[in-house]
Amino acid sequence: MGENTLARTSGIGAKDKIGYAMGDVASCLVFGLTQSILNKYYTDILQVSVLSVMIMTIIARIWDAVNDPIWGRIIDGAKVKKDGRYRRWIKIFAVPVALAAVLMFADVRGFSAGGKLAWIYFSYILFGMLYTCINIPYGSLAQVITSSDKERSSLSVFRSIGSTFGAMPAMVLASMCYVKLADGTSQMDYHKVFVGAVAIAVLSVLAYMLCYAWTKERVASEPDPREKGQTWKVLKVLLKSRPFMAVSLASMLFLAAQMFGQGYNTYLFDHYFHKTGLTMLPTVFQYLPVAVVMFFATRLGNRFGRREVCAYGILVAAVFYLILFVLALFGITSVWLYLAACLMSGIGTAFIFLLIWALATDAIDYNRVTFGLNDEATSYACYSFMRKLGQTVATILINVPLLRIGYSGSKLNTEGLTDSALKSMYNSSVMIPAVLFLLVFILLRYVYPLGKREVDALQIEKAKILQEK
């Protein structure tokens, strides 16, 4: 890449990095509500069956399979305005996304059973659609902030740091939204949940506005011609792109493991450990290592390869969950042992947590160099859809174990869970993440082909393409 081209399309500073991070702060503020408390809110406060919740998420993903690629094509074909190709969408949809997040927690307790189902289906699908409208352009933004591979890796780290801060308020709410009952048990309180959701939604709008104000699009991009059948052409390329499919599947399963832990722990700490005040700690302990690893994740990734450090890191995380399962076979379980394992596994997952977006960017670069694919927004829309599938996988993995033990929010008001049900609950909480992490390791190490040497070669080819423009 020539010196002038490099200077014009790179050279980001702290303001760009923090601004880009604020986008994921905003997204994870509202998305964290669906991760941490929405499932338990549906089953315990609205007393909707776990089967209905699973069906709802499946229907939402079927719609996303249509909606996400269409929105990606709209963005790819839209004219570039003075505030850029992607940034302007953040400003347009910041408030609608926040309002949709609050609507999911509107007070419909007095509705009939059918009315409740209709409302949660409508509000959940609406939130998903609007979230797509802002998440796809935000995810594509890294492609035009800088052309430098190393700077994009740095953006990936800052994005992941932003998601850590963004997820915290929902985790705090998940621990503090209970009231003590006369018999000493705890119950989720609607008013605390709603007030917390409103506060989180307001914060998300502020963070989106900072993302819009503090980022700059440096890499020139033109709208992709809206040729007939272009969407199908792009989808065919993505489906035969081994790097793209591998990183999409890995990201889907990793997100599923994250969301499973955050959602299932609300049940585990309520019924198995009887420590609702500690509900947020497993996620906090998994995020804590990020505060240390973030200082050298980029350097390790550049030296040994992002694929390599992510793959072996998540293998370590899987091992610690397997250790918990083995100990449980001998009757050894405790809340502090569980939290310690969460902390140790967090060291392993910190690398993929920080670098997963850089892996996705490498895959999109591969598609550009190998197939001449310039449809970044459509590519990211498909990647985003795969991550949404991870949300559905997590919902199923949360609710299937609950179905097996006969969990019912209304039933728990009069009956508790049996010892065998509680044992099954604990085993699910450790084995499901272990299996998901092992699958991610296999995908990254043996299916995703872009190791350090391949990425270095890819950047040389990409530089030639940019130089020709």
C-alpha cells in the first residue's frame, strides 16, 4: 500500500477507539437485557411457559433470516451521505432501539394468556428488527474506520471492552431485581425490572450518540449496485467461504455459551445456590480477566496468530467446566467453587472475546480478495444473523433443561424443586458451556483456515487492491 493511501485510510487515535467502543457499550446495554433477565422475566413474572418462549425465539430467527440480508442489501446500496456510509444509521435508530427495549418490559401482567403471548412476540420481534437496523451498520463500521489490519485488531479489542461495560448494568439489575418474601425466599419484582430497563435504555442512546460523534470513516466506499439477484449471489459466496462460515459458526456457539450462562445463572443462583444477590458474579468473574488480557491480546494475536490464541484459550475454558462436572459426580459442589471456575475459564475466553471481531474482519477481507466481494454490510448482516442464531441456541439450551425438570413460574409459588431436579440443573449449568466451548475450539483450530501466515499474505493482497483504486 502506498504511503499516501496508508496515511489517508489509517492512523486512528484514542478518540476513534473509544468512540467505536461506545457503539458496543450501547448495543450491549439493551441486548444485555435479553441475555440476563428476559427469560426469567417471561417465566416468573409473566408466567409464560418455557415452551412458548422457545417457540417465540425460533419464529424470530426465521423472520431474521429474511430481514437481516435485506437490510444489509439496503445499506450496501444506499447513497453515501456527508456523515458517511454507516455512521448515520446509528444516529437514526438509536432512540427507536431504546424504546423497543423498554416495550419488551411493558406491564402486561393483567392481560389474558393469549394477550401476553401476542405482546411478547410482537415486542421481541420488533426489538430484534430495530436492533438489526443499527447493529449491521455498526458492525460494518470497522471496515471504513481504518484499512490497517493491526488497527482493526485494536478496534476489536476496544469493541469487546465496550461490550463488557455495556453488559454490566443488566447483570447488576439481574442481581438486584428481587424482593424477599415472608418465607425467606426471593421473587423477581416487576417495578425494579421496569425502572432498570428504562434507565439502561436511556444510557444506550447516550452511548450511541458518542459513537456517532467520535468516529470517522476514512476508507472510501461506494454503494454497491442493486443488481437483480445480487443478494443471492452474495449469499452463495458467503456459504462457500470456509473462513466466513467457520468464524460465523464459532461466534454463534460462543455467544450461545455466554448467553446461556447469563440466563441460566438466574435460575441456578435462585434455586440451587439460594444466592440471588450473587447472580451477576459468574459473568463478572468471566469478564474480569478481560481487564488484564486486553493489554496484550492484540500483541499476542499479531505474534502467534489470532486464530491460535483464541482456539487454545477457549480450550482452557472448556477444561475448567469439565472439572466442575467431574467434581459434581463425587458430590463436590459449592457456589465459591463454581465462581472460581468461572474466573479461570474467563482467562481462556478473554482472547476470543477480545479478538472475535478481528477474526470476522479477516474473513470478510478474505472474501474481498478471493471472490471480489465488496458487500461488507450484507456480509456483516449474515454474520450478525449467525450470532442471533446463537441467541436462539442459548434460549433453547436454557429452557430444555427447565422443561425436563418441570419448571413453572406459577408452580414455584406453591412447590419447590426436587433434589434430582436441582442436581440436573447444576449439571446442565456446567456441561452445556463445556460442550459449546469444545465445539468452538474445533471450529477455530481445524476448520477456520486463516492462521498468522495466511492473514499476513491476505493483507498484502488487500493492500494491492486498495492501491489500485
